[in-house]
Amino acid sequence: MHSFGQRANAIITFSLTIVAVICSLASFSDNFNTPSPTAEIEVSNFNWFQKQRNGNDEVSLTLNISADLQSLFTWNTKQVFVFLAAEYETPQNALNQISLWDAIIPSKEHAKFWIHTSNKYRFIDQGSNLRGKEYNLTLHWHVMPKTGKMFADKIVKTGYRLPEEYR
């Protein structure tokens, strides 16, 4: 005959095993989702482009960001963290990446959006490297599942150039 403690232990162990199997199946099912997000990014205005007193360049942009990230959502998706970064090269660094804007998308209904905004975070380069500089705008996202491994990807938009003169 088994004691109450042994029976409770058996039930709890069995229950946790079933929960682990269900979580594993939920995580595995995300491998069959093939997302196809789209994005368009337009720089509508350079609000200012100046040299700071300490010699660093600073840029303020007005951006139009249009994206459809609905295909990233499955029944296992908790939320999606999305951010826009400016990426460029300088003689000191092969890759400079500056976050300009970010958001948390809580549901599929909010995953198709259009936003007109200035950069949320300061676009500053250490030095005077930004005049006439070509740069990419990259929309990054991190899919945070309810269970399983986090997934990240990006869309790179090329062909942007900063002004030659300070404004």
C-alpha cells in the first residue's frame, strides 16, 4: 500500500511530465510557420543635422514606418519586440548600429501598422563621420513565444544618405 505522500508525488510528477510534453509540442509546432513580414521605411525629413560642442555629429530624422508583421504571430506567440536601427560603417568600426525607434507588439491585431515619428533615441556618432554617409535602415524583430526558443530576424532597407552639410 502506498502512502498519501507517494501518491501525491506520482500525480505531480505525471502532471509535470504532461505539461512538459505539451510545451515541447507547442514550441516544435512553430517550426512549421513560415513568416513573410513586409516593411517600408521612408525618411521624410532631416529635422536637424549638427555638430555638437564635443565634436560628435547628431541627426534628427522624421520617419514613416509601415509594416505588416502579422505573419509572425502564431498561437504560441506572446509578443513581438520590434526596433528600427541605422547601420553604417566608419574607419574605426566595420558596423555602427544605432537604435532609432522601438515598440512592443502585443497581438496580431496591432502587428499591421503605419507610424509617422521622429527618432525616439538620439542618432549620434562619435566624431565627424556622418556628413554624406550612406546608411541602411534595418527593421529588427524578436518573437517572444509563450513556450520555447525566441526567434529573431530583420529586413534591411538600403540606399539612404545623410546630407553633406550641417543644418
